[in-house]
Amino acid sequence: FEALWTKLNAFSNEPEHAQKKFILSTDEEERYKLPPFGIFGFKEFQSENTGDAVGKGNQVSMKNGDCCSKLTFHKRVPAERFPGGCKAEMKAYFDSLLEISKHILEFTLPSLGFSNEDVAKLKNHVSDDVILRYLTYPSYHAKANGSSVRMAPHTDLTFFTLLNQTPAENGFVSMQAKLGGQQEWVPIPAIRGTILVQMG
């Protein structure tokens, strides 16, 4: 991950016109036969709106889109469409997370009532036809942008999500979640070298 982070951190500091070169066109997505999500390649700051896609009503206004840029990995996208020639590092990291996901199934599914036979079958169905997203949150002035929220409240579309957070240099904690039926948002601090597992 550190090798990948080094390359993509450098990319995030490149001028806007250099970053735009890595935005995939609709024709490219069709050419690479990507799943119909429309989220592949590079997406610049505020060009996507998670609240519109998988949000939870109108709890937060995100009319300007998510306050981050996103790079989405898929195995079919050729290496030249990845900034900094990072496809090799991104695929290696992707493969390691895919293996971790199988182990997570082993110790979570039995607690949900699945038999060992069912767990084995589900592990065999873990596919690499999924995505890895790298999100970059730049310095952000809440007062100037009208909200301190960088991404609208939402639930992911997967059974579980693996999240590797890089701690902010100023100690800012951006991740929040509602735990155990609580109504209040709880800060989830970033701990370097750990992976957060979000279930449900």
C-alpha cells in the first residue's frame, strides 16, 4: 500500500489538466467491457455525488458533489490509463484485499448462522470482478463551501467494505458511523497499518 500511496499522492498534487487525462470516456468503459457502474478510471473533485446514488434521503445537501477525487481500479482497464503507472501496485493491493475478504467470510458468516459448507461455497464464489477505489480528500474550507460534510450519509452496496484510512496530518477525523442502533454519529479514527471492516 505504501508504494501505491506514494505514487497516487504525487498524482493528487499534479495540476488539474494533467489529472483530467485519466478520466475514462463512456466509449472506453464500453471498450474495456466494464461492469455497468460508470465509476471507473479517475473522477475529479466533486464530479460524483454519493448521496444521489446510495444516500439516505435528504439528510445532508451535497449539491456540489463529494469533496474528494476518486480513482477506481478494475482489472480490464489497461495500465496506461492509470496515473503514475500504478496499475501493478494497485493490482497487488487489490489481490491482497481479495484474499483478506475470504478470511473475513470465514469468521463472520458462522456468527450469522451459516454452516461450514455454506461458508466454503461462498468463499469459492469470491470474484475478482469487483472494484478498488482510492479516494483523495484535499484541504477543504467548510465555511467557504457551506458544509463540513465531505460525503453524504450512505450505505455501501456490498456485503462488506474494506477501508484503509490514512491519518490526516492535522489529526482531522473524517470517517463517522452509526453503531449498534445509535442515532448519533461516532468518529472512526484512522489508524495507520489497519483495515476497517464495514459490515452490512
